[in-house]
Amino acid sequence: MQQTARTPKQVGEILHRTRRALHISQSALGEKSGLWQETISRVEKGSPGTKLETLFDLLAALDLEVVIQPRRKNKISKMGAIF
């Protein structure tokens, strides 16, 4: 399932949901990714200082990937603009 994230907090939430869906603890994910459990906790909380290398280590450990695409714009219907 494709998920959209535009902020560090949203990325962290996606990683958290994915890890929980796989029934993996932060410690187990740390062993799999080579990262400290505390680092995983910070990333899942949306720490804006996360290194790209750390993010990609977590993505690989969770079997996820990044897709870069143009941002979709929210279009307001003409009726919505009236109210």
C-alpha cells in the first residue's frame, strides 16, 4: 500500500505503523538495521534531524522504498469555494 509523507513526523508514523504491523519490536528492528533502539524511537517520533543514511537503513530493514513524485495539489471544488 502506498502512503504519502510530507513531514518527518509523517515518515515516523509510517515507519511505526509498518513495524507494528510486522510485529517487530524497536530492539529487533535495531538488530536488523544496525541501529540503536533509541535512534529508532527518535525517528518514529518524527525527529527532524534524522540522517538520510539512518532513514534508508530503516526502510531497507522494513522492506520499504522511497518514491519521488510531484506533489499532488488539493483542489477545492467550485461549490466548496463559495462556502
